[in-house]
Amino acid sequence: MELKWTPLLFCGLFLFSSGATDCKIGYKHTINGCTDENECEVTPNICGSHSKCINTNGSYHCNCNEGFQTTASTPNFTATDGQCVDINECTQKTRCADHLVCVNHIGNYTCECPSGYRRLGGPSECEDIDECADVADRCGSHAICNNTQGSYSCICHRGYSNYGNNQSKCIEMNCEQFKPENETHHTPEKLRSLLSLLMNSCESLNDPDGDRRLGEVLLENLFTSADELLSEGNLVDSETLSQFLGAMENSMRLIGPQLKEPVTRLETHNTHAEVAVRRGEAPPTGSFILSTDSTHFNTSWETAAGKSYPGFAFAALVSYKDLNTSRDSFNKISQISQEEGNIIYQLNSRVVTAIISNPETKHLSDPVTLVFKHVQERAETKGMKYSCVYWNEAQGAWSGRGCVRAWSNSTHTVCSCSHLSSFAVLMALYPIKDTFALVLITRVGLVLSLICLLLCILTFRFCRSIQGTRNSIHLHLSLCLFIADLVFLCGISSTYNKGVCTFVAGLLHFFFLAAFCWMLLEGVQLYRMVVLVFQTTLKHLYMYAVGYGAPLTIVIISTIAYPQGYGTDRHCWLSLEGNFIWSFFAPVCIIIIINSFFFIITVWKLAEKFSSLNPDLSKLRMIRGFTVTAVAQLCVLGGMWVFGCFLFQEEGTQVMLYLFTILSSLQGVLMFVLHCLLSKTVREEYCKLSGIVCIQKERYSEFSTNQSSNTQHPLRSDQSTRESKI
């Protein structure tokens, strides 16, 4: 029997299950057929938050709870969480009485008493809170607490002020700090006017009935006066600078709490400032950063507020764009660091003043961080180190005490300081002592050069057989080099006297430029000899105009444009500041380029003449000899200053230094060898003068002439120049 009924049972189940597929969406199959499925029970949170699910035949819909509204296009919707949002009843219509404040809540709202009031009994009855009685000593011991309807105010005693913040504690005012420190000291009129303005403002804060100016107006007046002081360059000594920086710091303490905006920025031609202010019953917390165009100041509000929080806290950063401290401030540092040698200090950042409302800033528990942008991008070397310093008003000099350099690169320096004042970044230039070998090479080489140049001058002046245009050029070239080497040997280290050092630098500038100008004339002369062939004489007036007039003009213009560029702290030479060194290197480069062009043309023309059937080989060989000596002279004397670019810089390598020293100290020897010893005519004159018979070997030389060629085709040269006889 079971075997017969089992197939029938499976067939029935199959029919039952297959019939479920005939039910529509929202219905389910039961033994009674297709019945509605309650989606609200199957998925309890199907409508999301702040709504209720309502089941319908074959479907469902959602309605928002009271106090919420749907963001869907229809009131009844079928969706997931996020369709119902809170209704702000306080913005739709007046829900509360006039003396109550509507406060919105999620899905509801309440009517509450305004600030400074509390509920008396009934839901709509409020009474004033007496803040003065509610909190003991709310205004401190230097003020009277005055209760008002819904608020209160602190009326400061005379001599105290809360800087216009009527609900802050009162602080003692010291208006005497704005008086000049020393009446006998000559204080600039602009600084006196600034101090007078600040004293009046301070006294008005002392007097409750005084005429008070807005903090923004005072800040603008302060920076206008400071800008005029910096522009006129009145801060010429350490005492005046200390007075100015002290006044700026005290001024910001006076003005900062009076500013209304949370952040105030002000920039003038020579100043840039940013001030941040926070107010409230509870002290502010968290870190913050103030920035100017060249510096970042990073600290925390806990540090700015301090332990005695009066109800407000502020911080300010002031940057001075054109503030160069006097040399005395650096000399005092040098005296303190005498054990390290004669160190030269230079500012490489803008001077900034960092101020906070906390009066206890001499020993901060949490150091502040200052990030300086370098004025001159320069990486540290063995001869240069960066240091973080502050202005010590007592000493009138920069000091590094309490400031540590965190790190530096070529563009920025990060300083960590445990106190606040006016700060900057100094470059310490350590003296690089020349080695004994370098000094010996320089002195011995220059002495040899002076002897050789003197022989050249005597030879070119009194040797009649070589007189001519080219000889005159060599004479003045030797004379310029002789004077330049003599001045270099005697005065290059005369840095102890500024006037003497400036004069030495000017002489070196003139005579070295004059030497290159005479080399230019030599290139022009060779060009005329080859290309023009005839009329190879240059007028002496033109030669003097180029040889001495051009360098004199350059020196005069340079002196007028940048007089302080002559003489440095290390050498009596041209300063590297402001690219002043290019007043020498630019003309030298131009002369080398022009002469190189002339020599290329000369060699090219000579090659053409040698390749042709020109019988007058003696003159060509003579010109070729002139060209070889001129090119050799230009390569050595011109190339010498390529290495000289590195001589007066701390980054110069020892190899470049030695190459320049050797070439520059032996340039007189080179002139004597090229133009005297290698000249057959000059050697013959030396032999006659000494009474020694010179034995001449018959051999080919580019400095001799071809006798056979001269016999067949005698050289007819201009007797006035006698160039062919050199």
C-alpha cells in the first residue's frame, strides 16, 4: 500500500509547490492560496529612521514621524533610511512668546529663557541671573561687577583695563613703558610721535570715561608710523632699534585684545602682521599657526593664554621687510665668541616680533616654533653656519640664548625658542685661513711677476728696433699689470681700514679692466694687420680712450650705483652682494668673446694666405707669430679669471684657488717670456746691451723669417710702425 501512495504524495507536493509561482509580488502562497505578505513584519526597519511602516495589500508605504518631513517627491514613499529629516520649527513660524527663545531639537522644539535668564516657575516665566552673585570674584579684585538685565559688565578700577572686553578681568596698565627710555638720547621724531600715540591710547584705556579708539584704527596707525620709520632709515644704532622693537611689542600687547575679528591681517610697504584673538569664559585650547610672507609662528592657545586667563587670549606675528641692524650688534656677538675666531655675522632672514597675551614669556614650558624663509638661498658649508637669534634689548645685540636651530636647508631655517621676543636668522661666516703654501706661492709669484713686468716695461720703452703700435699696446698692458700686481701685493688684505680698502678695490678694478682693454686693442690691431694689410696704425688718442677711458667710465658708474660694493670683510676686492662682481666680470667676458672672434678671423685669413701661392712668407710668418703669442696671452690671462670667479667665494674649491693663484702670480713672467725672450729682435738687443755675442742657429721657426723669400721679394712695410721688424 505504501508503494502505491508514495508516488501520489510526491505528485501532490509538486503541484502545490509549482502553484506558488502563480502568486503576485507582495503575496505569498499558503494552504489557502495566495495571501498578502506583511513587509513591515518581514523587514522591521524597511522605512528607515524617524518613520513608520504601513502595510497594504500586496505592498507597503512609509510615513514620517511627527516633527519630520520626507525628502521624497510624494508624502507616502517606499524607500530606505534617510528619507525623513528633522523639521526646524523655529524657522517656520513663531512658536514661543516674545521673551522666550525657540530652541530646535531632533523631531521637536522647546521654548527656553534667553542667555542670562533662567526659569522662574511656569513654562513661560523667566528671571534675570545675577552673574555677579552667582560666581564669586567674577571680575577679579581690580574691578566692580555690575549686573544688568541678561548680562553683566566689569568696571575696572583706575589704572586697570580689560581692553574693552567688558566681561573680562581687569589687568594693570603701565603707560610709562611708552616713554623714551633715555630723554638725553636722540630719538627720531617719527618714533616719538608713535610713542605719544600709544601713550594716549593706553591712558584712554586707564580712564573708563576716556576717548577710546578702535583696535583696528590703532593697528593701522601703528604700522603707518613703523613703515615711515623703516623707510627713512632712522634705526641707525642699537639703542634706537631696541626702543623701536620694544615699542612694537608693547603696542601689540595693547592693541591685540582690542581687535574684534578672530584673525586680523595687515600689510604695508615695510611691515606685515597677523593677529589672532580668542574670547570666552573657558580658556581656548589647541595649536595654531600665524604666517607672514616670510615666517611661520607655531604655538598653542594654552601657551598664549597662560595660567592666569583673564577672559581673552591673543597672539601676533610682525615681520619687518627692511630692517638692517647696525654693525655694532654683530660686533658684540663677535666679542662674545672670540674663542672661535673673527666670525662675520650677516642677517639672512627678515626680523620678526612674536607676541602672546601671556605675560610670562621668559621661560615657556612648551617652546614655540618659528620657520624662517632665507632672504638669500644658500646651503650651509664649512665656512658658513646658520643660527637662530633674538634681539637682546639689554645688550643691544643679537643673542642665541634660549633659541635652538632645529634644522636648515638652503631656503628655510626652523627655530625652537623657549621665550618670546624679536627673532631672526644669522649667517655666521667663519674665516677661512689661507695655507702657508698658498701665501708663499702668491708672494713669490707676484715678486717674480713684478720683476718681469718691469723688464718688459723697460724693453718696450727703450728698445728702438721694436717700436710701433703693437709695442705701445704691450707697454701699456705691462704697465697696467705691474700696477695691479703691486697694489694687490701691498693692499689686498687692508680690511682693517674701510677707506683704504675701498681705494685698493677701486684701483684693482680699474687696472685689471684696463689690462683687458689693452688686450682688446691688441686683437683689433692683429685683425687690421691681416684684413686691412695697410693702414695698420691705431691713433694713440683712440687707444688711450679705449685702454683707460672705458675702464674709468665703468668704475665711475659702479661707484655711483653701488659705492659700498668696493671692499669686503675678507678682501679689498669687489663685493659679491647684489651681483656687484659682474661690474668686472661682464666687461671681461665681453672682451674675451670679441678677441676670440678677432683671433678666429685672423687664423682663418692666415690659413687662406698660406694655402695660396703668396711669395711673401716672411710677413705671414711674422703675423702668425704675433697671433700665436696674442692667443696664448689671452688664454692664460683670460682663463685665469675663469678660475678667479671662485676665489672670493666660500664655496670655491682648493683646486680652483691654487690654479688662480699660480696663473695670476706668474702672469708677468708669461708676458716677459712671450714678448721678450721669444722675440729674436729683443734677444739681439739684450745681447748687444750685455756685450755677449749671440750665436744664432739656422733653423725653422715661426718667429723667424724665411731668408730666401725675403731675398726674392723684399718686405715693404710701413716704416712708421716698423711692425715687420718685431
